[in-house]
Amino acid sequence: MNLTPAVKPVEETPIPAETCVIQIEDVHKYYELGETRVHALRGVSVEIARGEFVAIMGASGSGKSTFMNILGCLDKPSAGRYLLEGTDVSRHDKKALALIRNQKIGFVFQGFNLLARTTALENTELPTLYTKIDNSERARRASEALAMVGLADRAHHFPSQMSGGQQQRVAVARALVNRPSILLADEPTGNLDSRTSVEIMDIFQKLNDKGLTIVLVTHEHDIAQFAKRVLIFRDGRIRKDDVATNRPNASEVLKTLPTLED
Ligand SMILES: Nc1ncnc2c1ncn2[C@@H]1O[C@H](COP(=O)(O)OP(=O)(O)OP(=O)(O)O)[C@@H](O)[C@H]1O
Ligand SMILES: [Mg+2]
């Protein structure tokens, strides 16, 4: 008797653990505010593989920044698990989280948060102050990171001597200087005009092409379209998870946009 079925059942292929940078399992986050309790994340589960470029969208208050703070080890889930490169960091204490954050995660925020009386190079060096490398290596890595964002020639400029877009690029260089496995950006183009925003997306696409995993929050569809995958948050849950189709190439889009000189 032949017991082998004629048609093999379709097997779900799980993402192999080693390619999965981020695994979020049924994460909840509560904020206690005196008598009231805000349930900011209500059971979020998602996996993000190495080399993905994810955009997060959703209405104000839907939990995007709360989610990013957890991804970035700035905060912990109230319930559920977070595996970062296979390590369960949801039970780590503050000190352990700070260490992981410094080694594995680069952050870019809406405000550039640069130190005013400090040059682009020194601003970029800041995250390396917590790592055990000597000063010349520090400067070398910072110069390398500035070159990656096209600012090699602005290393000795102060923030006030740079445009908003250039300041945000310094912030990106600072996020890259410790060679993180993930770049997290919460509305990085929120304070920038459209051309400068596309310039930042051009840098993100190039970094992603080199293998960097990127998660970005944005309110703008025009910005989200540069990512490979779009998650939509609503009321503390992921309501949509789409693969982006017809993704534009930011450097091509830039050619069609007017420059300041035009
Ligand atoms: N530190 C906090 N303490 C108390 N409540 C908070 C705190 N941070 C966020 N919340 C609440 O949690 C919910 C989610 O906030 P969150 O900042 O994650 O939203 P968001 O999607 O990033 O919004 P936005 O688009 O406006 O930045 C909101 O109801 C917010 O008021
Ligand atoms: Mg937010």
C-alpha cells in the first residue's frame, strides 16, 4: 500500500532565526498616569528580517513612537516578548538595555538633537564615547560615517553653519558611527522640505542596499513609498502589513525635483 500522499501539503516556511533581527510577540504597553492607565500597544506581533526597510504609518496616538521606543530598547514592553537578534531583551534591566542599544541600534529623530557648540565631526563621535576605542579610531569612524552621508567636507562646521538637511545627515552619521544592525528613525523628515526629505530617503535607500535594516516612522505617503514594506498602526495594533510595490528610487526622484538654485 502506498501511504505517500499524491500532493504534498504546502508547508509554511518560518523565517530562519538568524535572518530575523526583530521578533515582537504579543507586545502590550501600558502607561500609568496617576489614576488613569493608557493602553498604548494592544498586542503587537511582527517579525522584521535583516535587510528590510519598513515604514510605519498611522494616526497620531496610534502607538508608533511607543513601538519604536521598545524596538530601540529605550523602553520595555509591559507584556509580551521582544527578541533582538535572537536575544530576549524584554526582561533586561536598564543597564543591559543601554549596552545593547549602544551596540546594535542607531536612532534618528525629527529634531536633529545636535550639540550646538560642537562640530559635525564631534557630534558624530558622541556615541563612541561609551565604547572602548582610542581617539584616533573615534575620529576615523566618525569621518567614515560623515562620508557615508555625503558630508566629508562639512566635518568642521557647527550646526548653525549647516542647512536643516545637512544637520539631519549629521544625525544619521551619528546614528551609524557604532555600526549598528538596525537604524530606527522616528519622523526623520518631519522638519524638512520635500527635496531635502527625498535626499534623506536617498541616503536610507543606499544604506539599506548595503544591508542595513531600517525602520522608519512617517506621516507622509510620499516618504513611506521609498520603503520595502509598510505597517499601519491603529489604536495600538498593526492593522495592515503590506509589501511596497513600484518602489521609487530616491536618487531618480531627486533628478526631477527643483534645487535651491533653480
Ligand atoms: N510617556 C507617556 N505617558 C503616558 N502616556 C503616553 C506616553 N507616551 C505616549 N503615551 C500615550 O500613548 C498613546 C500612543 O502614543 P505614541 O506617542 O506612541 O503615538 P504616536 O503614534 O507616535 O503619535 P504621533 O504620530 O502623534 O507621534 C497615546 O495615547 C499617548 O497619549
Ligand atoms: Mg510619535
